[in-house]
Amino acid sequence: MDIMGTIRDQVENNSVLLYMKGSPNQPQCGFSARTVQALMSCGHRFAYVDILSNPEIRTNLPLYGNWPTFPQLWVGGELIGGCDIVTEMSEKGELKSVIDEAIGDQESTQD
């Protein structure tokens, strides 16, 4: 599978997916750290991809999503945005409802 197919599979097969620098336990930049904090405040698990250890994804994801910067949050197969958008949504209480909706369908089918 080519790298664009890999990215498509990651985005489509994870309800909440964060492309970030580092990991949630050890973010490697402030923007990734702030985005992780906003996501964790929603109270759900989420998938992540460390773009620093995946240079092909780091190079091609901006082309796939037409978004030039990292981190990138994808929910339900749709690009939500980067740190500023995610943080703003969290502060307004919008992020939790978006995450709840995306995860809710998944969790109800697993019970």
C-alpha cells in the first residue's frame, strides 16, 4: 500500500486520530502538548501517530488533508484542524460534543 493509502486507512479506521510530534505521554512540541490536553479533557481514548518517527506521513499528510501544519486532529474521518482550532473548541465546550458523537457510535457497538 502506498503512503496515501496508509494515511486514508488510519483516518478512516480511527474515530479520533491525532497526528502529532511525539506521543501523548511525551509530546515533542508545545502545540502537540496543548492539543493532547484538550483531547484528554474530553475523557475518551484516542489514536495518535508520531510524525517524527514516521517521516513519510509527516511529508505526505499535509497533501492529503490540505493542512500544512502539525498537530492535526481527525474525527470521524474529517479534519478538525490544528492546535488553535482544537484549543478554541475545547474552551467553548464544542470539542467534547464532537468527540462524544464520534466515539459514541463506536462504543455503543462494542457493548
